[in-house]
Amino acid sequence: MMTKPDIVLIGAGNLATQLGMALKENGFPIVCVHSRTFSSAENLGKLLQVPYTNVPADIPSDAELYIFAVNDDALPELLKKIPANQGLWAHTAGSLPLSVFEGYANRFGVIYPLQTFNMQQKVDFGNIPVFIEANNRQDETVLLELARKLSGKVIPLCSEKRKYYHLAAVFACNFSNHMYTLASDILEKQDLDWRNLLPLIKETASKIETISPAKAQTGPAVRYDRTIIDKQIELLKDDKTKQTLYENISRSIHNMAIKT
């Protein structure tokens, strides 16, 4: 049973960069990096000190594992360009089903790390939940063994369930970060330092390590204090989008508080 397969890494963005570094640090041999543009392939290839290419036909055909860390929209079209081989193909997407590989490979799977990634910010894979799926038991074992060398929390999970983790992650990560962006915009327009919100943000995040998010919720919307809500909506009179968002989220918070 192979424990450290030869790997071709397809993609050179945020996830591919962080995953590539983690694989290399854990002794996995990366034999090639492929990316759509030569410059991005070169950047990651040089970082990992491995061969690189932007030509699908030049991807080695004898590797044991091909990891696709590319945008969801790009993967279906990319699969048409990758020469068929006998390796195990695995994507890293939360919302794409396992079946996306059907017709392109005989062995395929998913290795989905539930985390936000940035090229410049190194992450500790040891604490990241990694969800695994494959179209046969033997290859599921291969992916499980690989993931367990990176993370202490590896979970087999089907495509149908995995997409709900991705949906929840959009709310928990992407939407919450957008709220930080709006908050900083409000303060910067008043020549105020948004970084004074950081202790509040950190405290809010730390609370849900010990209590549920619903129980951690505070603020005027929980009790639907219309006086405060109306005053704050008035402060947003020059931005109808923020006003509507404030009203809708306040109602959502209050409705959730009633249910719990």
C-alpha cells in the first residue's frame, strides 16, 4: 500500500500553494506543478523546487496521485485537457461532487480541507478538518492515509453532505469577513480606526469555542430593540444597500433568537 505517492499538483493558487508546502514538509514527493499560466506555475514550482508547466500535455502520465486545486468553474473544462492515465485523481472542492471525474478517470476522489487559504499566510494543517471521498475503498484508504499525515482530523464524507459544509463555510467565513469589510468602511468614512474592533472580533470568535453561536449572540437585534435599530439605520441613510442589509440581518437574528 503506498503511503507517500508521487504527486502532480494541478493549480497554483492559494490552496494549491499552502497544500503543496504542507505536502512537501511532510515528505510527499511532488513531481510536477501545473497551472493555467506559466508565471503562476513557475512561482509555485520554484517555491516547491519541483518541475512546472502550463501545458497539459507535459504533465507526467506515470504519477500515482493527481491533486486538482483549482477554481470550481475551471475544473470541468480543465479535465478535458488532461491526458488520461492510471493515477488517482482528486479534487479539493467543497461544492463539486465526486462524479465530476466520471468519463475522465477510472480512479478518483476528493480531499477537501475546510479552511480559508492565502498564499502569504502559512496555515497549520494539523488543526484543519479534511473531508475524504473516493469511488472505491482502496483509493479512499490512500487518501485517508495521506490526509492523516497532514491533519489530526480526517473525516470520510460523501459529496451530498460535503456541499453543506461548504455552504456553511460561506456563511461563517466569506459572509462574516464581508461584515468586517462593511464595518471598516463605516469607520474609515468617519476617519476612525477599524482596528479598534479587533478585540471585539476576537472575543466573539473565541466565545463559540465553549458555547453555541446562537447562545453567544448579543446586540439590539436579539430583543429587536426598534429604537436603537432605527437610529442605526438612519446613520446609514447614504447607503441604501447597507440599510437593507442591516434590517434583514436584524430580523434574521431576532427570528433565530425566538426559535432558540
